[in-house]
Amino acid sequence: MSNWYDKYTGLPFKHLGHDPIEGIDCFNLCKHAYKHELSIDIPHYTSDFCNIVDEDWYVKTHEQLMLKAF
């Protein structure tokens, strides 16, 4: 017997992505799950809030954090 959330594990990550097949980010995954599990439509996408961040944001911030720490 599988859990309701099993279908949401292992999806490809894509910054600003909103398609579970092509790639989806964390906020848009929550939006997707709310819609399909609870019939609640959140009227926003990640890009509405952080479209100024590029694909390499994590690498850049993570690298800078490590450089500053050491």
C-alpha cells in the first residue's frame, strides 16, 4: 500500500519549474499537491516571487557561503 505523497517523490527539480514531468521546484510542487490532493488552487507560481534568481543561484550562494566560512 502506498502513501498519497509517494507520487510526489523522485520528481525532477527545475528552478521555476511547474511541470512534475519536465521539472518542478519546491513551491510549485506544494501548489501542485494542494490542487490535486485538496482541490485548493494557489493562484501564484514561484516566478511571481523570485523571477530575478537565475538557474545557478544555489551554486553561487553555496559557493560564496563556503568561501566566506573558510
